[in-house]
Amino acid sequence: MDAPLNLNRGTVPQSITVTDNRTGETREIPIEHGGIAASEFSKLLPGVWFYDPGFMTTAMAESSITYIDGDAGILRYRGYPIEQLAEKSTYVEVAYLLLHGELPNAEQAADWEKEITYHTYIHENVRKRFLEGFNYDAHPMGMLVSAVAALSTYYKDAKDLDDPDILHKQIVRLIAKMPTLAAAAHRFSVGMPFVYPDNTMSYSQNFLSMMWKVAEPRYEPDPILAHALDVLFILHADHEQNCGTTAMRVAGSSHADPYSATAAATAALYGPRHGGANEAVLKMLIKIGSIENVPAFVETVKQGKTLLEGFGHRVYKNFDPRAQIIKKIADDVFSVTGKNPLLDIALKLEEVALADEYFISRRLYPNVDFYSGLIYQAMGFPMEMFTVLFAIPRTSGWLAHFQELLSQDTKIARPRQLYIGNDERDFVPMHQRG
């Protein structure tokens, strides 16, 4: 199969020409939005499938939510650069942007924040009969996956996906309740009593209160730490068609309710290849031990004996724009908490790697996970909570994709496979089997 591709703009048609060498039949297929329709290939080559493990070169959706240019290090939500949103916006406002396509005006922002604020409480049975039914040493992320799925049994109207008002209510509930469930999972895992939401606080402040309040009448989060957490929530709110978002879309394509689909996405995030990267960075820095050991560690990476965690990305072949923002936020956090002792190792590792042709030629740069774990640890979060902290803000992005696929009337996901097993063979009775 020949598929000459010409991406020149202007006088050259934006298309490719495909020839089936078995028959000599040729078909011209247009290039639209940087992609070509597989359905056009199937007209020429029925029964011949693209083989693309991991969907490395396959677009499984059309989306107007997030734009990424990995070569240029660009990330935009609904067209807005992530740098501007991190500097000027709030997580709750960004959640509105992702779901509605536009930034809210003053009245819309006030209504949206009120909705989110007053849906933070969870049903008492979720806490008393469900969360407290886990084993004493249950992982908070496992508890979160299960609790999110369980919410579908409390809100039975959630299955009515055709009613916009009902769908909106579930979206608000999920965004509002995720911090409550997350904090409850942590408190249970360390044997501390549940803390109810404080609806006089902002989204991030309220989460910190539910995490750390002990006996004081009212917990007062440090404004610098609350702001840093809010920025981290913005940076993690969406990231195009990653593993968790794809799981959300696949589950959502069956018209599962939003809670079940969000649980599927959360379960995908639970995997160490997806949501556990910042934890791996910390373990790597602890293993290195000191600045003096950095050059020797880098050599083991170059020899293929170990991995350099927190460098490189499936999408970015340049600096991850989120990493550069987080590095600045880290200074603010450490001014309150004191410097994380692992920071000097991280800075030295970054310095050595970015000056080495081995990493430069492979376009390996720090990603969002390289510094986020250091910040979370400095703020007091245990490593078991790192992925939970990822899931809280990503919920708004997942739900934006869920809402979008419903509006597109997306077909149920059903990828093809290339069968490589046995040809037809006859059943052999047990006494004749070797």
C-alpha cells in the first residue's frame, strides 16, 4: 500500500493518495484538521485495519476542549494559554471554562461557585456504611475509585443523560464532592475522624481544611499554600486524550452514568504508568540520596540501567509548560514550609541532564511530575495521596469530555483487532491430549 504524503500548504491539495497494489485501485483522501478519515481507507481496503498499539498515531475523537503542540511546548484550554490561566484564574473558573467553552461573567461565576460550594457534602451513608467498611490500611485511591462508582447508586436520575438539567446536576455534584471523598479517604487511612466541608472557604481552602483540621474550631489554611494547590489543580484539569480521559470516553460511549464513567477514568489514573509518576520521582530522588551522587546516577541512566523519572513525555518533545509554572510555584511553597531537602538533588539532576547531549538529542525535558511531588510532600501530603490529588482536578476535564461526546452522539467504542491465534481446529477429548 503506497501512501505518499505531502503537507505543503497553498497550491498543493491537502490530501493523500492511497493505492492498493493488489488491485491497482487508487483513492484520494482529504486531510482535515490534521487527520484523515479511517472510513475512507475502509472503502478502498475493506477488512484491513490500522494496527496502532496504544493509539500512538490514532485520533479517537474530535474535541474542542484542549489543544497541545508537543513540539512547541504549548498547552491551551479552550484556546487560553495555560500560563495565563495559572496566573490569573482559579480552578473553579477553569472548570467552568472547560465545561461551558467560555470564561464566565461575574454573575455566571458567582452562580457556578455557589453551586459547587453547596454540593460538597456527601450522603452520611457513603461515609458511615461505605468508606468506613474498608480495611484500616486501604489505599486512598482505591477507596476513591469505589466511592465515586458508589455515588451512582445514590443519584438514580444520573442515568438520564438526555436531560441537560439532570446531567448538569451530576457534573456539579462530582466536581464538588471529589475533594470531600478524597479527604475522607485520607482521614480514614490514618485513623482520623471525618471533617465536614466548610462552605465559607474557597475550593482549595476547603480541601485543606478537610485534610488537616484537628481540634481547632476553624482551620485557617495558609493562603500561599491554598493558592499553590489551586494552581496545581488548574495545571492538572485536563490534558487531551490521555489514558484516563480515553477510559472516560470509552465508558461514556456506552452511555454509562457520569459517576460510573468517572470511576473508570479514576481507575485508569490509579495505574502507576499514568498517575504515579510524581511518586516515582520522589522515590528516585530519595534513592540518589545527595547532590554528589547525581553525576553517577545520570551515567546509569545513559547506560540503560535505570530510568530518569520525571523527564520526557508521550506528547511533549520540548519543555512541558506546566513544569515551568510549577517550578515557580515551588519557591512560594518552600517559603512557607521550608525547603524540601530533595529539592537540591532535583535541581542538580535537572542541571546535569539539560547540559548532556544524551538527553538533549532525545528531547528529554522535565515534565509536570518532576516538581509536583516535591511540592505535595512539602505541604504534608503522603505519597499515597499524590494520585488522589491528580484525580480531584482532572474530574472537570473528564466531565467536559463526557459532555462533549454526548453532544456529538459518539458511537459506542469498539476498536478492531488483528487476530494472531490458531486457525480452526477440532476438539480433542481429554484422554487423547498430550
